Amino acid sequence: MTVYADVLVIVNLYVDYILLSLVKGFLRLSPPGYRLVLGALAGGALSLVGLLPLPGWAGPVASGASALLTALAAFAPLGRKLMLRCWLSLWGASFLLAGAVLFVLQFVPAGHMAVVGSAVYFDLSLPVLFFTTCGAYTVFKLAEKLLPAGQSAPLVRLTVTNRGESRELWAKADTGCELREPFSGLPVIVSERGALSGLAPEEGGPMRLVPFGSLGGEGLLYAFRPDSVTGPGNAKLSCYIALTDLKLSSGQYAALYNPDMFQ
């Protein structure tokens, strides 16, 4: 069978886009659409490595490295632990897909499939490729609608700008985060102090005190109003940011926000 590198890349581009969409939904991430396309392009290009005559032990290493680079292209920058979860989730989804492929192989006519190097190559026509890809994506979207939502709340990337400097901040949705600055009534995002080190003014500067109450007690948080906060889709948020010395997560996110802020 003649192997066409362009067909191999296109097939993997489609498949990687579906896998990255699956990881995005599973981990409740919110990267812009072009980043998923960029990750899929990286995965498609890296699929050519499978055509190399690699020894048996190098196949899993090359697969893991390709999954890591694809995840980085789609989701970076993230915290180390969250990036590790993206990588392992993408790699795991690839293994699940491989199992599905082994099942499908039972029904593929001889001459339409070949193993080249460490890659499985399907000789598919463009119409078949298009409709099967659309079908797979439709099944994924239906499953996403029908299955109950996961316990993990959505994570968004916020860009905080103050005094001419900007910092990217991963934040988790928390409907219980209903803090508001007392005088203006603006909503408050709670952030780990270290995440905005050098960006937030020092205590005693142009800051406000925001009262809070929780099961752990009551108190006051120092808060400041940055020059701008940009959310998904370049949405501009009018808000204050309160600083806490507590660790809000083990590295997946460094802030809490109320999802109503984006409505």
C-alpha cells in the first residue's frame, strides 16, 4: 500500500482536535479555539514520527513525547500539576482511541489498512474521512450533553494589568464567592498573594478592606482595583482583587471568581 504523508497528517489533525476537545471538557479548561487547532496541527505533524523505523521500546517514548508537545501547544502555559494532568489525560485518551481502533480493524477490508513503522495507516477517501470525523465529533458532543457535569468547576485564564505590568492568572469558578467591595459594590476575585507578587500594591497603599464570612470564621481581606482584568473572549471585567495568604489549590489555579461576573 502506498502511504501518503498528507493523508496521515490530516487524519491525525482531525483525531487530535477531537481528543483535545475531550481533554478540555474533562478538565474544565477554557483555551481559545485557535489553541486547540494549533495543538491539533502539532499532533498531525508529529504523527510523521510514526513512519520512522523506530525500535519497539522507542514507540511509547515517541508517543508520550508527541502527546506532551501536543498538550503544550494547546494548553500552555499552565501550572506544572495541571499541565501534567493535561498530558496524561491526552495520552490516556489516545490509548482509549487505540482500543477503539483495534475494534474497528475487525471490519476494515483487507488492503485499506497497513501498519507502517509504529503508525497505523488507513487508506480512506476524503468523503469517508469527512463524514466519519463529523460523526465522531457529534457523538462526543452528545455524550458531553447527556453525561452529568463533572465535579471540577471551569477554569479560566485571567489577564490582570496594573501599573503597566500584566500577569496571567488561572481562576476557578465558585458560586459561593459572592464578595463585593463595600463602597462601589463591584464583585471581588480572591487571589493568592504570591500569584500577583510585584503587581499588587503593598498593604497600606491604595487598597480597600473587604469583609468576608465563611465556615472558617470572619475577617477582612486587603483588595485593590487593577487597571484592567481580561477574561475569556477578551471580556473586560470591572472588579476588585482581594489577596489571601492561603493556598487555594495545589497548583491548578490561584484565584476564585463568581461565574456570574461573565454574564
